[in-house]
Amino acid sequence: MNAITIRNLTKIYANGTKALKNVDLAVAEGDFFALLGANGAGKTTLIGIVTSLVNKTSGKVHVFNYDLDNEEDKIKAKKTIGIVPQEFNFNIFEKVQDIILTQAGYFGIEWKKAFPQAEMLLKKLGLWEKRNSTARTLSGGMKRRLLIARALIHQPQLLILDEPTAGVDVELRHGMWEYLRELNHNGTTILLTTHYLEEVEQMCRQAAIIKNGEIIHNDKVKHLVQFLEEEIYVVTVKEMRPLDKIKHFNPTIIDDKTIEVELSKKETLNDFIMQLSATGTIVTDIHPKEHRLEKLFLTLLKQ
Amino acid sequence: MNTKEQMIAYLTIVRKEVTRFMRIWVQTLLPSAITQTLYFVIFGKFIGSQIRDIQGISYMSFIVPGLVMMAVMNNAYTNVVSSFFGSKFQRNVEELLVSPTPNWVILAGYVTGGVLRGIVVGVIVFAVSVFFTHPVIAHGGVIILFVIMTAVAFSLGGFLNAIFAKNFDDVSIFQTFLLTPLIYLGGVFYSVHSLPIFWQKISQLNPLLYMINGFRFGFYGFSDVNILISLLILLGFSIVLSVVNLHLLRKGTGLKN
């Protein structure tokens, strides 16, 4: 069974913007699916329609075979979905615990029954100590985790995350990835929208690329990244050491803290970092020189 | 959602609403108590002492039901419009929209919040009135019926306003330019029988006249209008506003793109 089945989905906003153009998409139950696209590509509109926050213009959407055009089915479908929106949309004057328990109430779960799940989620996401604090006192990362806890309070079968790591620091991002992998491993279908290809490579099995409201590619992630012939990474180091012992790679020293290295499909970044570490160099940051998603777009469009 | 789940969702909304207006009681409960006290002092005590009795009761006693009802109307309306628009503005209304809570439960929850605030403020204002006069209660059931039905109608009105409101100016514009004049001209401070025939006829087009007079009937057993008509008007308003609100919720007007 598919968690999400979308057929000929079109959305035209009142101002005439055509956000989605006859989109067909299927997300299998249990999958970890990525919807990749630049800002304004239609990702948020698409998940807005799936979560009933946006009215579609035409097309059909089924969630676990529930037809969203049917009011009774829509209520059943909503029970299966947890949504982590891109922007913070809780009442900042409410306490962390109240935000989560209130959401449980909206799903028909009594507070006393929801409390153990709320406790587990808050502890798991490192918010338990803040449970009696108002949401406005939380840091950005904590707010992001609160959104995840709120989305999971009713134990949804399908978790939709709209750019969950936007503006989140590296350490927190990795912690979130780990937790999402665990959820998926335990059976939750996950649909993730992002414009970070690295995030997709780390977590997802299947990915669709959306551009200007159209799905331009839908494939397994491992097939998708093969389109990238070579990539240049920028490595920031704490202190520059001689690089002459590094073999098979051809790194370029840009300045006293920056190295650039070009990797072909056969070479892995991990091998390079291991060799670099062997020279006593401490790596503080690694990022692709070019926006990999844009590069992938261009590669796919050329084909 | 089964009935039990719907009840839990309903009580969750009500609890959230009550917690909200109780948490900011200085902004929600106190202003009406102060304003109505000033009305009692100025209109009742200072000016009212120079006005003759109306249908056998003092002017101060005459204005008590109207002032209580004015507080109930304003607070029921304001509670729902500000809370629901606030949820739209902060986008936490999305918490409800993505949940399986049916639209009628959402509406019922917000309306109950408005009704409860209206009743709480109404009781406070009535308690204040006891310091100035000794209002009698002729028909307790009528008082309860009118206060609840009026609060329901005004809460539904507040919800409708919140659905269409796009900014904070839209929240107050209807209240300032339509509601307040209608309340003041609805017989809070005078009996319509004291007006010239032409203005009596005009006043009868004001639906708030029926609500205020129905409530006054509960206290003193007399009214400028037929009580049954008052009840039917209130019921009609509530039904029409409920249907319109539910239709708009289903369409997602003002809530969904």
C-alpha cells in the first residue's frame, strides 16, 4: 500500500501562480522519501495539500488509500499524519508540555493517556527540562524539536517534515537525522522536503525532484546522486599542515585554513578526510563548493 | 473520530480558551467591570437620580440588565474574534486544521469559550451592580436562557469576523462601527416606549433590542418587545451564523490558500 498517492495534482493560487502542474507521485508505506526542490518549487504547496492546509485546484490525493475529497476519509487520513512545518506555528505563550498535550487533545487523546508519550518524546528530544517553560523562551533548535515532538504525539503512520533542518546547526542536524532514521526503522513512513542533497543522501531511499511545480525526476537516491560526475568540497581546518603525504587526491590549498578537493564518483570524501586526519590536521567544517542540488538539476535537465 | 474523541477535542479547545482568558484576566475580565462600574456611577447614580422611575423601578435598577447584557455581548464577541484571529495570525490554527477535529467541534469549542467569558464577566458586572441597587429576579430561567443564547450568537458573530479578518484593524472595525452603536441604541439606557413613534419603529429593526429586553424581562417581568419574538430572533441568528461559519470552515475561507 502507498502512504501517499497523488494523481494529476494541480494548484493555481488566486494570484494566478501555478504552484503544481499535474503532479503524479507515490510514496510507499515505510519509505523514507525526499522531495527535493529549490525555494518556490512547490514542495510546501504539495505537502500543504496532503495535510489539508491548502486547497487543491484539481487532481486526486489519497493517504493510506483514504480519499481526501471524501470528508469521512479525510478525517481518517488526518489521524495518520504528523506534520513538522517549516515555520514555527505554535502559540509562543504556551508551555512546551501544554502545546504537545493540546495537540493530543485535538486528535482525541486524553491528556492522561497522552502524557507518557509526551514525556517520552520530550526526553528523547532533549526538551523534558523545558516542559514548563513557555515556547518563546526556547532556542531555535529547541523550537524545531518541539515541532517534531508535537507532530509525533499521536504516533502517526506518516511523518511529513518540511525542511526540518533549515537554520539548524550541524550537531543538532545530525541528532535529528539519527532520530528520524530510528522512527523510519520502527515503521513510520517519512516524507521529507529539503533543498539539501546531503540530507537526502544520509537518510532517504527514494527521492523526487520538483522544479517549477513539476516532478522532473523520481528515482532511488543512490541512482540520483550518480548523475553528479564529480564534486568539489571545501574543507576548513583548524591549522594547515603539509599535504604531501596525501595519495590519490589532489587537494588545493586556498588559504591558511581552507582546502579544496575534487572527488570523482569513485572517490569518497571519507577516504580523503581520513588521510587528512593522518597528517594531524583537525577538520572543523566540510561543505560542497557548489550547491549540489542545483548541479543535479542542471545535469538532469541536460539529459 | 468517535463521539468520545470528539468530546476530548471539544474540551481541549474549551480548556485552551478558558486558560487563555483567565491567564490575561487583567485584559479580559477587569476592563468590563471597570467600564460598567463607571456607567453605574455616572448614569445610574449621578444622572439617574434625576430621572423618574420606569415602569415602577428606579433608573439605576432599570439599566442593570442592559449593562450586564452589554458586557456579555462584548466579551463573548471579543473573546472569539481575538482568540481565533490570534490563532490565524500566529498560524497555530494549523494545529487544529491538520487534526481530525471536525469543523463543528472547532466552532463549538471556540463558541463555548466565548460564552464562558461572557458569563463570567456578566456575573462580575451583576455583582458590581449589587453595590448600587438591589435588582430583583422575576424569572431566573429566562435570564439564564437569554444570557446563554445571546453569548452564543455573539460568539458566532466573533468567529465570523475572525474568519474574514486579515489584520488587527479588521478585528475591531465591525465592533466599533456596527456592534457598539447597535448595543447603545438597543435600549440599554432607555425604554423604547419613551421614544417618538418613528424612532420606536426604527429601534424595532435593531436585533439587539430584543436580546436586551428579553434579558430585562427575566429581571423585572416587563419588556418593550414580545419575549417569544426575542427568543426566535436569537435562535434564528445563531442558526444562520452557525451554518455560515461551518460553510466557511469547510471551504477554508480565510484559513487555507
